[in-house]
Amino acid sequence: MFDFTAECIAKVCSGKIIAGTSDRIAQSCCIDSRQAEQGSLFAAFVGKQVDGHDYLASAVEKGASVALISRTDHDLAPFAASTTIILVEDVLTALQDLAKYQRSLLNCPVIGITGSSGKTSTKELLKGALETTLKVIATEGNYNNELGVPLTLLRVKQDTEAVILEMGMRGLGQITELTDIASPSMSIITTIGDAHIEMLGSRKNIAQAKGEIFEALSSERLAFMPAKIDFADYLHRVCKAPIFTVALEDSICALQQSKASISAHITGFDAQGNATAVVLSSLGHELDMKLAIPGEHSIQNALLALAVAKALGIDEAAAIKGIEGVQPAEMRMQRALVNTLADIQDTSILVDCYNANPESTAVSLKTLAVSELGDARTGIRIAILGDMLEMGEHSARVHKEMLLLAGLLNITLVYTFGPAYSLATQDVLRELSAGLSTENIPELRSFTDMDLLIKSLAGELTSGSLILIKGSRGMQLERIKEALSIEGDCPC
């Protein structure tokens, strides 16, 4: 955060100083008293489970020079000697107003990223590309909502040269709310898919909600998206800014590829499913790129990052080097080694259970299919799929589609966890027994009890296998990894 006086903060937030002096300066911002430090602004945010007002004394003790509060039922007199207290109507709104004000003072590019899947990976890849040249502030963890976006903006310092903001949404109008605060100078849409379709009702509405990030751009700003994206015509229609597209040769028609600002063709995958590609820029330059993040889809995300870096004047070769150094984010295609079963050797787990929707599940299954086994003689590919939440009336269809896709990809064994996949499994087996479907069906095992699933898996696992764990966050599938691996990420 820039250096703001208490007087300035009170004015921006429509607040009133009720204790302490107006000239105290805050240089950082936090909502967690454990992160308070000398000269920080502590915002007593009221969450679902924790009320920041209960930790005001702790923040003051750690050196907070200014505090935002919305309740006055605490004795504030002891704080006045070291901390200025500002009373606001709502702490969240005050933080948003302060972040919006700070954004108005920034001269550096602010890049907003949204999409049904791929937001976090694209953010990390872009951060890697930009940090080769610039000082970057980017969204941390899941701080991509109406609270997280302001807090990220308030981490910006005077010497920051680029800001990357991941923007999530669960309904229409929410991206507009975030862009009103952040006013991005560049925006990326990674995908238009089925995530949150239960709340939005249709993919058309999802496109409209994601498209709000393009609608917010004025004509002198820039937009980026894949050439092959659903509702591309709609996105072009609502965006006043120039749109730059990226393309994979083997997944789009030649016309789309020729119009893309950057394209690539994948030349292979390593044992971990990480892709190698040749990148072709609009100027005709060819550059090799090898990712440390698995999956074909990761190349597309990397191209989006590269396109933005190029638009900011960063050398393409330097940007690619930064992209190549990016590792998978937590619980997103992270690799771990099975080491709790005495008789099992050279068996790895791909942990991708931060979230799940049909698009992200499909690319995870494809990554499993192209990744090498630890031992081709004894190993098999196993997918453990947890329910994809918030699918609404589409739930039965999309869960069944994932099971059939696993069969098409020749994945040997599929474990499912949760009621939605249980119903889908029953449907597939019913069709199989009736003779309606005889090909491309993997061996299916359905569970609604986690302990039983782990016990069954441990009994069936063979050395040299590869396991994918994929499911929505609410399914807590990381418990499977914790049962099979006790030493964290695989060193390979």
C-alpha cells in the first residue's frame, strides 16, 4: 500500500476518525492481526466465522498505526496513543474504496484474468514471464473475489511495475464489480465452460458473466483469449478493445491459427506429462518451450501469458524462460510419490483436487493418459474422480461424460467418490449390461465412503502405476494423497 495518512484513509472510505490523530501513516494493509506490523492498516473485517474486531488489540500490539472498524462496542481509549481508529459503515466496502483509490494512482499495467478453468495456472505463468523483467504483485492463493482483489491491490508498492489479478465469479455482475475496483488495462479470458452452471443456468450466461471483464475495457486497452473459445463471436462483439488470440496447431483450424498473434504446436510430452512445444510468433520467430506444468492445456495458458508479456515489451525468449520455471500451484497437478505401502514402488500421484468442472477434469484425464508409468510392465493408470459440484441439472450428463472419456483415453481403472458419480456409474453399467455400450468403458468402482475407497485402492495398487486425484474442493480428495504419501511432492 502507498503511504496514506489516517485523514486520507478516512476521507476515501467515507469514515470518521474516533480515536487517535489524523496524521498517522499506514504503509501496508491486513485483515489478519497475525500479519499486522509496524505502520500497517488493520481492517477489522467481519467474516463468516471470525470477527476482526475481536483481534483489534492484538493488531495494535503488533504495531498497526491505523484501524478500520464498523463496531464501537469495544473500549477504544487504550488504543488512541498508538493507533488511529476510523469508524466506517462497512469494512469490506471501505477496503474496496481504498483499493479503488490506490488503483487510480497507479501508472503500471494491471492485468485481470478470469475463465471457467485455468485462471490460477495462467496467473502463475504470466507472473513467471513478467518477473524476468518487472517487479510484479499477483493474487496469492484464492484471493480472487470481492475481498481478495482489493487486498491484492493494497499490496502494491511505489516500485511495483505490474499487477496481476485473478478474478473469480459465481454470478452475473460480479466480474463487473471487480473490474470497477481494479480497472484492468489488460484482460485475459482463459476458457468458457460449465463451472458454476448451476447458479448461472447456461453456458451463454457463463459467457456473459466472464465477458464482463472484456466489456470493462476501453478501446485503448487490450484483451487476450484463445482463438478456439466458446462464444468467441459474443466476446468480440462486447469488447471495444483490440483482442489478441493464441492458438494450438493441433486443436484449431488453419484459419484461426493464421490469425492468432502467437501459436504453437506440441512436439511431445515427458514422463510427467509436461509438454514441449515450438512457439511461432506473429513475426515468424520460432522458439522452443518446455513447461514444468503438465498437460496440453498448459501450453495454451502459457501462450496467453507470453502474448501479454510481449504486449508489455518483454523479450519473448526471456518470457519463455520465466514461464518454463513455473511449478504447479498447490493441489493443481502436483506430483507426489506413494510411499506408505511397503510393496508398492515407483508409483506416483497427480494431485489436482483444488477444484473441478468438466473442462478441467477432461484436461486432467488427458494429462494422465499421456504421462508415462513408473513401470510399463506392472503399472496401470488410475483415475480417482470426486463429484463436480455446482453442475445443477447438467450433473448427470457431465459426470457420465467424464467416465466415458476415461474409457476413450484407455485409463484402466476409475474410482469415483460422491453421489453424482455413483449415479453416473450406475447409468454406464446399466447401459453396458443392456448391450447399449460395449466399448471404451474403463473398470469402474464407485464409493461414497472415503475410508473404504482408500482401502480398496491400496489392495489393488500395483508398482509403477500412476494415479490422478481430481475433484471439487468440497470433496476433500486430498485425504487420499495424505493416506498414500507422507513426504510431500515427488522429487522426480
